[in-house]
Amino acid sequence: MFIHKINEDLALKLIQPHDAQRVFALTELSRENLRTWLPWLDTTTKLQDTQQFIQFCLKGFSENTSLTTVILFKGEIVGVVGFNRINWANKTAYIGYWLGTGYEGNGIMTNAVHALTDYAFLELQLDKVEIRAASGNKKSRSIAERLHFTMEGCIRQAEWLYDHYVDHIVYGMLAEEWDS
């Protein structure tokens, strides 16, 4: 099983079926905040939805096309971060993440994304890591900017969010630029 200790308080662990209850509870507690920027909240309304998501994630992991981890802060699941997709042909990974309400502002996500980027370059030997965030999602964008990802451009109307489109800002980091 994948587990990556970042520091004394923080670790990433491959999402597992027994995590479903906590991930769903955290989703429920954070629903209002997460719904602002994530399109899947209206289709994640019961524990079974989270269980199915975890099975999907584990299938991607077994096929070596994705890696979804829970973020453990002082032993408690506080969010999710991972490679939503790994493109081996181009040696590129696409990071996605969310953090439960009340855990922001502690450097948790910055450290988690840093660790995952390190893993992409040092362990997986990938060439590029991308982060895409809605143009108005300042918190998510600040993670990429804090880690010195390069803003590569804007994809207009990249995602339908319930009743409107949002533009995505694309950030990239190349292996040769990464200073772990």
C-alpha cells in the first residue's frame, strides 16, 4: 500500500474502502465550500457514492493511470490529493485536490502537493506535473503559485459548474525546474 510520510504531523495514504465513512463525512461537512469550485458535489449525496469513487480510484491505481490519496493530519483524514490522471506516453501527471473546511491555512495542502510533485519527479520519473484551477479559485491557484509552478495559460469555459462555465488556469512544473 502507498503511504508517504511528509513530516511528523502529515502523511499521504492510498485511499482505501475503509476510508469511505470519513471521506464522506468530511465531504458533508465541507459541502458548501467545496461546491463553489468542484463539480461532483451534487452527485455525491450518500456514502455509497463515496464508496464507488474509492473503487474507481483503486481501479486507476491498479492500472497505473492514477493515484488518489487521503491526507492524514495528526492521523485524521482532512482531505484528498492525487494524480487524477497519469499520462505515461507523455510522462505527465495532473494533480487534483480538496481540503476539508476548517483545515485551511495550516500549510497542509501546500505540503501535500509539494510531496506529490516530489514523488512524480523522483520516484515516477515523470517530466511534467500540471495543476488546473478555476480562474476565480484563489486558494487553489495559490498552491501552484506558492510552489513556483509556471502559469501556462487559460482554457476558456473549461468546466461546467452546475449553472455556469468557469475558465481554468493551467500551471505546469517541469522536472528540470523542480527544486525539491
